Amino acid sequence: MDRRRWVLGCVALPVASAAVRAQTRPRLIAVLNGANAAGMSDMVEELRAGLAALGHVEGRDVELQFRFAEGQPGRLPGLLTELLGLHPAVLVAVGPRPVVVARDAGVALPVVAVHIDDPVQMGIARTAARPAGRFTGISAAFEGVLERRMQLLADLVPGPPRRFAVMLNPQTVNPDTVRLAMVPLEATLGPIAQVEVSKAADLDAAFKTFAREGVNGLVVLADATLWVIRHDIGQRCQAMRLPSVWGGRGYLDAGGVASYQGDLRSMYRRSAMFVDKILKGTPPGEIPFEQGTKFELVVNARAARELKLTVPPRVRVAADEVIE
């Protein structure tokens, strides 16, 4: 009898060891991003740092798999399929388009949405406080942020006359929503042109519109595609002597004069908290959506000087950073 128990124990030991290894295997976190890997390296490190601060050791507790669409939204469904094939525990979808693709695909796993607009309007949450579905996350949408960017542009561009424009990707931002937001501003700033750019080939027509309408100030709304082609946009702005205000500090390497946006780095780090709660068993539908609370105003004084613009003292004082 003792020998039989010993034999059974020897047989059971490898099985038990395999079970322990399975239980301790790192849990996979999949990240779907519409931009490019090089441009998002800082944000990726913030996510990693946030996970580490919560005790998740990469390689031991968690494994991260990234897919970047390189500014080509059409690639997102295929990249999502790749990630789902890896059987992740959590999907982190960064930006409106990746979130919409995950929503439309009806993904069954928990999704942490980062840097999006209103989650209720996007159809991924019943309410921000009680999402009641597969999505939770953090929003970068702030009421009035577009209006503040336009006012910042007015502070930087001497006038009158002023003829401002907004550039947006209609695959990411609802053009009608932007148009409605511009109506009250036009009473003080004058008519505001609106151009739609969803690919690099659209830039020729956009800048022809600026030249034809005498545009002398541009606000560019943040988007993964516009991020990838930002240097092309910046070079065209410089050729036209066109000051521009962007949505995110990283865009300013293209020659923008200023950026006003929620602090994306802090949002990426904060997204780790949502992942942590899900890995510990909290359903995403029970985790309230959050809205980023920190704004970041960055002024590119060097670009302003090249355009012979004077940055008003009040703008310098308000800036979180001035690039000299």
C-alpha cells in the first residue's frame, strides 16, 4: 500500500508542477495603438512603469504584446485579430479608432480604453460611473479644450485680420461636433475653416484651401494618422508661414508653436491601475471611467521666433514648458 501511494505520488508530482507553472505563467496584456512604435515609446514606458509600481513584474507576472497601425486605420482590425489570437487577459486600446474597432468586433475580454472622448457617446459605456460592459478606462476629453486651443492661437497670432482653421481626421473626430463647437467662437474670431485629413494624400487639398481662404492660424486635432504625418504638415505650415497649435507636446517637433492637451504620459501611467484591477478580478463594467485632470501647455518659442511671432508674457507664465 505504501509503495502504491509512493508511485501515485510520483505520477501526480509532474501534473501538480505543471498546474503550478500554468498558474504562475505571466498574464498577457495586449496593447493596440493606431500610431507608430517610435513615436509612442515614452507612453509605452509610462504604462510599464505604472504596472511595475503596482507590483507587476514584466516577464514574471505579466507579458506585454504591442501592435501599432503606423497611422493606417485600415490595419487595426487585422492587428486586433493577431492580438486576440494570443489569448490576452486584458486589451489596452489606445485612441478612439482602436477602441471603436474593438467595440465593433465585439471582443469578449476586458478592454481598457485610453485617450478617448466621451465613452457614452462612443457606445462603450452605459454611464461613465457604471460602464456595465466590457470597457473601462480613461478619457482625454475635456469640455472646452478645443475652444481653449483656438483662444491660445488668437493670443499668439496678431490681428485682425484673423482667419483660422481646424484640421481633423473624420475617422477619429466627428466633424459635426467640431463645427458646432466653433459656432460661438466665430462671433469673436471670425469664420473658422474646417478641413478633413485622413491620409497624407489629403494634405495638398487642405493647404490649397488655406491659401485660397487666407488662413493665418491653424489648430490640428490629435490623431494617430496626423501624428505619423505631422512632419509633412509642419513643413507645409512653415512654407506658408502658418502658425499652428496642436494637441500634444510630441507634435511640436514638427514645428508647431504651441500644444494644449491633457497630460498623455500621466494617462498612460494611470491606465495601469485599470489593468491591475481587472487582473485582480474586478469586472471592467464595475470600474468607473475617469477623465484626465492634468492639462499641459507647451510653448515652442523657437518656432514662434522663426515665424516672427511674439509670445505674450501671460502665455509664457501659464506654460508648463517653454521650448527655447
